[in-house]
Amino acid sequence: MNDLSPLHAVLSARAPTLVEAGGAGQRRGCPLSELRDRLRRSGLRPTRQRLSLGWLLFGKGDRHLTAEMLYDEAMRAKVPVSLATVYNTLHQFTQAGLLRQLALDGSKAYFDTNPSEHHHFFLEEEGQVLDMPDCGITVDALPEPPAGMEIAGVEVIVRLRRRD
Ligand SMILES: [Zn+2]
């Protein structure tokens, strides 16, 4: 049995544009082989589960999700994984620098598919995370770091609630 069949269905549905972009018979431009290369470059063996979950994670642009959200997507896409595997994979991807874990909510870990430094809005009641526009904030009056240390990054979370 081929566990990746839903994935291949998605890939073949997108094939016409890929062929136009990459030329007939070329592997270049195929999102799945790009993902495989990306995992290898990050020091992760491209196992079937990592490819399936990576495909779900990175195939839809920048977004923020919890292990439970990814697990639900995997179930809908008929990817045979356990919630524990989803957790482990998210943490492995984070350690490899492919994801960034966001400290938004003590009870749930959110993962960002855009690992570069940027700021967030967090709608607490709904658990919704939004990227702040580039011009959204300037942080220019930071305190001096303790002796022997330097600031490695600044992450701003602006918490939102709906107005009544
Ligand atoms: Zn983000």
C-alpha cells in the first residue's frame, strides 16, 4: 500500500502548471522534491511521515498552527499518523529551523511556518494568530542587555479581543 496516495493526488492535480514551469520530465519545480531537498538540507531524513506532514504544513503559505490543528488536517488528508508523531515532527522541524515555535499561550504550542523574525497579533478567545504587517511596530527603545549578553531577537505579541 502506498500511504502517500492522497499526496500524489494533490500533486497530479497541480501538475500542469508544474510541467509548464519546470519543463517536461524535470524534477525541478516539483514541490515534493523541493520539500525532500529542504528536509535533507536541514539535516532531517525525508521519511514518508515527514514528507506528508511537511507537505500539509508548507503547502499553503505562511501560517500558524497547533499540533492538534495539523493532526486534524492529516486525518482529513488520510495521512496515517498519530498525534504523538505530529508533536514529534513539529518539534524536529522546529529544531531544524524550518518552523518557529511561538510563545502565545501557555496551554498550547503554536508553530509558525515562517521561521524568520516577525511579530504577531493574537486573538486569545479564538486562538487565532495573525502576522503583523511589516510596518506594524517599531521597537527602538530596548533596555541594555545584562553584561556579557546581546539581544538575539525581539518578538512582539499584541493580544486582541473583539469589541462588544
Ligand atoms: Zn507568523
